[in-house]
Amino acid sequence: MGRWEPNAQGRLEQAAMELYVERGFDQTTVAEIAKRAGLTERTFFRHFSDKREVLFWGASSLQELMVDAVTNAPSSLGPIATIASALEAAGALLEQRREYPRLRQTIIDANPELQERELIKLASLAVAMTDALHQRGVGDPTARLAAETGIAVFRIAFDRWISEDGGRSLCQIIRASFGELKEMTASG
Amino acid sequence: MGRWEPNAQGRLEQAAMELYVERGFDQTTVAEIAKRAGLTERTFFRHFSDKREVLFWGASSLQELMVDAVTNAPSSLGPIATIASALEAAGALLEQRREYPRLRQTIIDANPELQERELIKLASLAVAMTDALHQRGVGDPTARLAAETGIAVFRIAFDRWISEDGGRSLCQIIRASFGELKEMTASG
């Protein structure tokens, strides 16, 4: 088997996701993932540090995209509109990946350790968004309030998108959820 | 040493907190906690399942208090005002404990494993508050949106209360933070 394998990362990810769904995350070994992908364990470890990273490697690029969106938002946008636009950018990226985000969520929901990891990832995301708002000159508590509330709205919108399974796009649901937040806070 | 020790739980908690601050959570053993409290390890394990529980045993009663506050809120209150009143009830309880919540937060902030546990606790709290709103006839996504946003506001208000160190009460800061949320979502 050669050193270079075409789309090895994609094949390993695909194989891992299938096995996590079929057998559960805990019951799947790296050896089995590599075998299913027709690759070696060594190739697996060139792409992922462990089997959990298959589910979390995208988090840093998603965070980068969202921070960039906050940084580059028109200066006319207020804090919450800025965060909303960053979340829509993330939503658009997730939608491009079609079934992957749904499958990933199913795997995470089935495993408490993965749920913890996901909570930590979302908390870091809120910190990064808060910092990006600070860079735009937004002070605290407004920056943190906008970032944390935004992450909460995003999680809820994401779950709705998964459960609606069709109809509206994730971006549409994110936009609608911010509208509902506004209405809810206004009416008390 | 007799079986019954006056205020054993309080003495163990006090000793544990002191040691966690002095030496760090990881570097403290149950034997040391018991010794500092003038009690036995056996007595420790009659009150706490492990040294982490010293920091988290109050979570379930706090959750119960908040769920009761949601359940018993006047029916005229909207979802977000209901959640706000539950958070103020929690805030009042925390204030009664004086220096304890501040000390506890310092210990948690210094330890990633405890931070994870705290995130999980807050996520469970949001689920419990969502369910309590459902019981009041509030549908989704409003119930979840109100509960998750409320928990985000609470965390921010709590951190401000700790850093302000004096001035306003936790309840005042919670109320102010909800006001800021309202203003922020209205202005976009």
C-alpha cells in the first residue's frame, strides 16, 4: 500500500461514521475503521490523533469561519446582528455537508463522553466570539451576552433543523430563531 | 471518635474548600480533608461520594428550587419573565451562602475537569427549566429558547457579581442583565 492514498481522510471519516452508527462509538476500534476504509492504522493516525477527533476535527475551521464573519461584518451591524450573521455563515457551511451533521449529531447524542466534548467545544466557541466582538470595540457584558445567547440560539436552531428534516434551510431556521428571541425578550 | 459528629458535613466542606484553594483540587486527598476537619475518612464518605461531590452536592437542591419557582410563578408571567424569577430565586439562595460561591468558582476555574462538570450541570439545569416551562403549557422552541438564554444570562451575571465584589447584589445584576438582553435584541 502506497504512502499516498487518494482522499484518505474522507474515506476514513466515512468508514468511522458508518461504524459509529452501526456499533456505537465505544465499540468501534481504529483498526476496524482503517480496515473498512481499505487503509492502514498508520494512515489513520496521519490524519486523526484518535477516533474521537474524526468527529471534532472540523470544529477549529468552523470557529475560524465564525470569528472571521464577526470581524468582517459591516460596522453598521449591532452585536446581536453581527453574531447572527456569523451563525448563518456557519449554518451555510454545515448545509454544504448534507447528511454529515445529522449523522454526527446522532452519534454524539448516543454517548455522554462525546456530549461533554461537544459542550466544551461550544463553550470555547462562545469565548472566541466574545473576543471577536471585543476586537470590534463591543464592551462587556454586551459582547459576552451576545455571544452566549447566540450559541444558545444556534444549538436550538440546529436541533430544529435536524428534527424538521427537510423543509427550511438551517440559515432560515437560525434567522427565525433570532426573530423569536427578539419577540420573546420584548414581551417578557 | 463517636459516630455522630456535630455539623460533620459543614466541617468537611470547609476543610475541603480550604485545601482546594491552598493546594489545588488534584493535589488534595480525602484523607487530608478528613484530617483537617478532625474527622475520619469513613465520616467523609458518609456525606460525600468523592472529593468532587463537595463542590457539586448543592446542584440538585438549586435545580429543585429553580424548577419550583418556574412551576409556581404567576400565570401572568411570560416565559422569559418566569425564567428570570427562577434565576433570582437561585441568586438569593447563593447570596445567603456569602463567600462560598466565590470560593467555589475560583476552585472550578483552576481545573478543566471541574469546568467540564460545571458545564454538564448547567446543561442539565437548562433541560430541567425547559421541562418546567412545558408543564406550564409553553411550547417549543420558546421554552428551550427561554431556558437556554436564561442560563447564559445567569452565568454572565454570576461572573459579574464575583468580579464586582461588593456593590450590587446578585439578584440586582441578574435583573440588569435581563434588561440588557432585552435592549440588545431589540436594537439588533
